[in-house]
Amino acid sequence: MQPHRCSRCGEERPPELVCPGCGAIQPLRDDASYFVALGLPDHPAVDPQALESRYYALSRLLHPDRHQTSNPEQLARSVRASAMLNQAYRTLRDVESRGRYWLRRLGDDLGRDNNRVPAPLAAFVFDVQEKLADLRAARGGIAVRGGRTARGGNAGGDALRRDVLAAGSEIAARIDTERDVLRDLLEGWPTDEPADGRESLATRTKRLKELLSELSYLKTLDREVRAGLEG
């Protein structure tokens, strides 16, 4: 990380939104690290309390209302820095958005070469989608798997709805588990390329992308289940 020379006091410091020495708002590049800009370690493990504390402290310092009597350049910096602060806070406070951001920092993107259902989820996704198809068919009085025909609130339709509800509960549980695994992966991210036989950066990056992909598909499936139950 290249040091940044404060525009007011001239000290070389990490490129934060506000110079910790003189309090001047700093002009930052669009690709500046959200972590460093908020005065946090440039690492995907984030202490929620430290993040919130830094966010509110910087919000007070950067708010444009505090700089209405400043020169136009300083006011423009406060507006731009406030926008970056809000975007950084929204990104870093959620483990999934933070994981996607870290993946981009590593030079990859979730949408790149990622147009298939992840293999560990394929059978589960197919089964849930079949249950949803059965429920929709039953509402129209069409025979579904097993020869059941259901219309309205009869026993067949109720059984199918229970199947979909159970699938929704399993999806929610899987999402919670995957988020915990993702949090552990980010918290244990090495600061340097390991040289002692531990997972390489490329391997960890691949695992990160796989976890984020699985969560994305699970959340899409969760939305489909909710819509199917409301239909």
C-alpha cells in the first residue's frame, strides 16, 4: 500500500478519508481501499464494533453541513468523502458484500466464468425446483409426481405446500451455515502468501468464490420458494 501525503500538513500516512494528524479531508482515488479509507486494517476480517465506531466518527467529521463555510474545494471533498464512507460502510458491514468486495480486490469477480449451479448444490436445487413446479401444477389441478392431483386446499395441495415450506427452512439453514463458513474464511485470511504448506492464495480465492456463488444461488432459490408459497 502506497503512503499518501496529506494535502494540508504534508505528512505521509495511510490513505485514509481524514488525516489523523491534522484532520484534513483527503482527496482519494476511486479505487482506494474501503478498509484503509476508514482507518481499518486492509484485511477482510472486520470487527463490527470498530467498523461502526469509525463510521459514526467519520460521519461527523465529513458531513457537508460542517463544511458549508469552507472553500469550494474542501466542501466538494466532504461530499465525495461522505459518499465513499457510506458506500464503504454498507459494503463492509455485511459478510457477503464484504466477501464480494474482497474477491474484486483480489482481481476476480463473482460473475466471471460462473454461470452454472455449484456442483454441491445441484441436486438440492433441482429437487426444490421440482417441488415448486409440483405446487404450481397442483394449484391448476394438474397431476403431479406420484399421480396426485390437487386443487385449492385439499390434502394433496397441503402436502405439497408442506414440502416447499420444509425446503424453505432447509435453504435458510444452509444460508446461515454458509455465511458462518464465509466469515471464518475471511477472518483467517493470511496477510502474506503462505510458504509452509498452508493453502495458497489462489486456493483460498477459489474457495471464496465458490462460497459466494453458493450463497447467491441459495438466496435466489429462497426468493423462488417465497414467491411459490405466495402464489
